[in-house]
Amino acid sequence: MRAVGKPLRPLLDPLQVEALVTGQHTDSFAVLGLHQHPGGKGLVARALLPWARTVAMVDCASGQVLGDLRRVHPAGLFECVLESMPQRVPYRWRVETDAGVVEVEDPYRFAPLVTDQDFYYFCEGTEEFAYRRLGAHPRTVEGVDGVLFTVWAPSARRVAIVADFNGWDARQHVLRRHPASGVWEIFIPGVVDQALYKYQVLAADGTLLPLKADPFAHSMQHPPETASRVLLREGQYTWGDSAWMAARTAQQQRPVAIYEVHAGSWRRRQQEGNRYLSYLELADELIPYVLELGFTHIQLMPISEFPFDGSWGYQPVGLYAPSIRFGTPNEFRCLVDRCHQHGLGVLLDWVPGHFPTDPHGLGRFDGTALYEHDDPRKGFHPDWNTLIYNYGRREVLSFLLSNANYWLEEYHLDGLRVDAVASMLYLDYSRKSGEWLPNEHGGRENLEAIRFLQLVNQRVHARHPGVMMVAEESTAWPGVSRPVHDGGLGFGFKWNMGWMNDSLHYMARDPIHRRYHHDELTFSMVYAWDENFVLCLSHDEVVHGKGALLDKMPGDEWQQFANLRAYLGFMWGHPGKKLLFMGCEFAQRREWNHDRGLDWELLGQAPHRGMQRLVADLNALYRSLPALYEKDCEPGGFQWLQADRRSLSVYAWLRWGHDHSRRLLVVSNLTPQVHRRYRVGVPSPGWYRECINTDAHEYGGSGQGNLGGVEAVADACDGHPWTLTLTLPPLATIMLLLDDAESDR
């Protein structure tokens, strides 16, 4: 073992030495590695290796020692003058440590691997693949395997990596700055798969910021830990869904019945500490369950990595990282892949509207308001105590645009449900007078957010034909689901929050009072064609003291179940795609709790099994009958027959698709009164088969009905020449399909 002698005097200026060993030097690439001797003779090799006893420079090709470096500072700064070496050669360090001798590559010997030109589109605000250049990516340079780290921090004075592979020592790996783009980069050899790292950022004013997670990390530590994770084998997944992807087309003309899922509470392993199911376990258990119920799509609440379980994922920090709570990114790919192989689409909740203030997140990332607005009147959300993206900054547009593309491109997702769109559209959203800034025209519309949403929708639809872009938008903003070239926001669909609120208010009323609020169920048809709607009974309706759907229904237990069955029948018969939150399909009684699984034991009780069977039968009819979905988004497939039976609380309407002869009659009786010999007019003769009766015995009802169907008779009613004489069961929806019609087309 070589002796460690007294440090010699370095060639560097003492201020630079001090900056290096204290982690303050802003351009380590200018002094570490191999450089021209300041006197012009030969080269100088310099390394900062705090853990080394001695250091030698070794020729990579021959293994020959080119020179022994001298310790020039006790903190581990080593230096060597190579007077006889006229040019640079590939080299590595041979390092003697307390544990023995190792050879390591010097990250400071490698030339830049990116240029400012590589980030031209990122800085322009049009980049769709920023995640391929920014973040941590495996590279092989000059035959050396390693990882290229790149991060955008334009106002930082210094950026370094602290990691498990450098003992969390920020002095060892300081990134190189590209001033024009504001991107910092370093290639670090020998980084292994699953390595953990963070960025240490020194702000322009000299403030050392809290350690930051990588905004483009594809994986992170399990919360509450906050490090980012290197993935070396992420691209090795082999997809098996080529048939699905090739067949995926525009959704407006297809049945869409969505089962909304919170991955952390659909089911838990109570015997194993109440743990989550993994992505792979969800594939094993969730897919067959959803298939049995007949849904066409699964919609996952946000899975981008988030620090706080109680946010349900709506306050993400790792926008590019599927939550490690449930498994690895490739395991999430497997879940999506297996859904596709079984004919199920997968949608994801996407949150581009705000982000949390956690110190390791995006807030004040380089010491300035980088991702957020600096002015809290535009950059802080008072309801959620979160920060709001600066949609006027071009690099932020690229960050978000690339993220939307990332989930669709890398995980084959079939669409994004965009959260809290209303909060993005209005500058005064949830703000009092004086708490918001008007736009350039003096208005309340957030013009930058509007342009961002239009950009995302245009690019997504162009690059991924057939995906669904769905807006959760709760106001009367016009044209949410109209194309951008027609002045719209460009979404494919919008959640119908008006229908949801009105219909739930109506159903919560005692049936004796419903006659006075009849319009709450008909008003939705006044604006039904203004947008392409999804009828949504989501997680938001069964949490925060709102109670479960079943508990919203009035009456005794039998009437509660009957009301809910009638309501679901009404929903499936109403124009619009369908979305139902998990647990509602079997009438969970307890309000949703993200910390525990659903109450699956309820399926041991007949009323709950009956509700579940009804949902399966509604979905089976919906998927098999074009009358229920082909003209969801146009007025040509719907006609009220009876919209004014206030005193009876009865509603009747017709649905049809492109084939006018396959008409479906829907009748809802929303009182406990049975109506016998009830007349409804229809336009065509023939046999009308009763294909759904929510009062059927198998669903838990009283069994009132029409004995399989009714023949139309020639007798004018409701403006039509033919009449059906029906039995309307109590608190029930029935559907009758014209089987053999003498069509009046």
C-alpha cells in the first residue's frame, strides 16, 4: 500500500480549489479531468476523489500507468502534470482505497453528448419527445457503458448529482451547463440499474436548494422516500397488443362503458398488512372481473408518482413515473398489454393543471419560478395549496406535451382523462376579487392554458388516432369537445357534470316530491348535443361526506336498491358514454375510503349480487345494440315520447342507431306506484321484446313486468300511429327492443 503523504501545492487558484472541495464550483468540467497545462507544456490531470488514498492515471488501451497523481488537498483533490503527453488519450483512474485497488472511469474525460440544438424544439414549446433527451438514459460512449443525466435548470449556478453510487456526495458529479437551452448534462460510467439519485441545485443567489427529484425520472423510490431511480432495461418490454393497436379507431361510434378504478383500494391484501395489489396482481384479478361485468374500458385514477396517499394521485411529483407503490414501469406495461389482449381499453387520469409544493418537486426548481408562475395570483391554487404550471413558458409546454405523448406512446394507453380543466380555463377560478390577474384583453379566460389544451389535443389526435381525450370540465365553456379548427378545445369527450348533478339531486328526493322537479331529468337533453358527453358517476360522488350511491337513494332498503337500479337503467338508456366508479356496480354502502379495499363481502347478499348482475346485463345490451351508442353524439338517434308526465314521474323515449328499424324504447317509472295498461306511442308495428327490466327478480326486484314483450297495436298515441300497452314496474326502468318491425323508414 502506497503511503499517503502531505498534500502538495496545486496548480489551481486557491479559490477554485476551495470551491471544488466545498461543492461550490460552478464549472467542474473546466478543471477536472485532463486539460492543457497553464504554462503550455503538456497536460494536467486532476481528480476529486474524497474516498481515495492514491490515484494513478491508466491508459485504457494498454493498461500502462501514465502518471501518479499527487494529493493537493486533504479533501481528496489529486493532480498530475504530464509534460511528455502532447495529446489526450482515453484513460481511467486506478484508485487505491482502504478496501483495495479499483479502476474507475472519469466522467470528466467525456465530451458533451448533447448540444443546445438538441433542445431547440423543447425551448420552442413544440417538443413531443422531451423524455427521450431529458432525464437519465443508458448510453455507451467510447465503448464505456454508463448513464447520461440531463436536466433543465436555466437559472441555476450549479447542478450536481447526489446518489447511492457516489455516497450522496455532490462534489463528485457536477453537471456541464449548456447556456442557450439551460440544460445541464453529465455522462457517468458504471451506473447500475435501479441506482438512486437526486439533483443538488445551487441557485443563482448562492442558495442551496432542497434536493430535487428528476422531473423526467421514469421511476422513483417508494414514498415517503423521494429519490429518482435509474432504469437500464426499461426498453426491453415486448408488447403483445399489435392487433388491438392496429384496430383502434375513433370512439364516437363505438360503445364506451368505463369502469373507474383507484389502484390502491379496489382490492387489498388484508392478511398481508392491508397492502396494495401490484400491477401484475391487478392484471390477474381486475381484468377478468371487468370482462365479466362487460365494461369496455378501465380508467385508472392518477398513477404518476405522488408523495401523499390522501391526494389519490391528483398531486403528482413524478409526472413521468408510474407509481412504484404497485410495481415497476414494465409491470405497468404488462397490465395495459394484458388488458388489450383481452379487448379492454385503458384510460388514465392526467393532471396537467397543478402540482404540489413538496420541496423535492418542481417548485422553485432552479431557485426561480421555473415550472410555475411567479405571481401567486396565477401560480398558486388556493383550494388545493398547489402550484399552477406556467402555460406561457414554452419549455413548460414541451414538458407537458411530451408527458401526454409519453403515456400514450410508451404505455400504449387508449386515452387521457384530463383533470380539473375548469381550473385551468378561468383565471378567477375559486378566487375572490383582487386575487387574480385578468388576461391581456381584461377577461377572465386563461388564454395560455387554452392554447396549451388545444395544442395537446391537436398533437395527440394527430399522432395517436383513435385515442380518447376526455375533459373533466364543470362549467358551460363552449366547444370543449369540438375540433380546434372549429374554435373548440379539441377534446374528444367531456364529462357531463350537469347531468350527474341534476340526476343525483332528483334521485335523492322522496318519490312523492319528484313530480315538482321533473325537469331535473329532462334538462340534460336540452344541451345533449352541444358536446360529446360521458355520463359520469365517478369517485367524486362517493367521498367527502357525500355517501355511497345507495345511501343517496330515499326510502327503506328495498326502495333504495330499486331506486338505484332504476337510476342505472335510466343512465344506460340515456345518450352518452358511461362511466361508473368501482364499488357502485354492487351498491357498496360505505363511502369510498382510499385506505381500504372495497367491501367485497357484500356480494354474499342477494340485493348486492342483483345490482352487480344488472350492471353486467346493461353493459351486455349496451355493447350489443348500436341503438344505444352509434348516435350518442348527434340528435338523430333520440326522440322523447313522454317527457311531460310530471304527475306520474314517468319518462319514455326512443333510441336508434344507423339502422332505424332496430329501435329501443326506454321507460322509467320513478315512483313506487305500479302502472298497468300504461300506453306509450311508437312509430312502428311489431313485437317489442323486453330486454331489460330493473325490477326483475334476478336483480332483487318485485318481478313486475311485461312477460317478455308486447305487440304494438294500431292506435295513435304520443303522436305516433302505434301503441304499446305496458306494465310499468315500481321504481324501475324497462327497455323494449323492436324485433320484427314493419319499419316506417
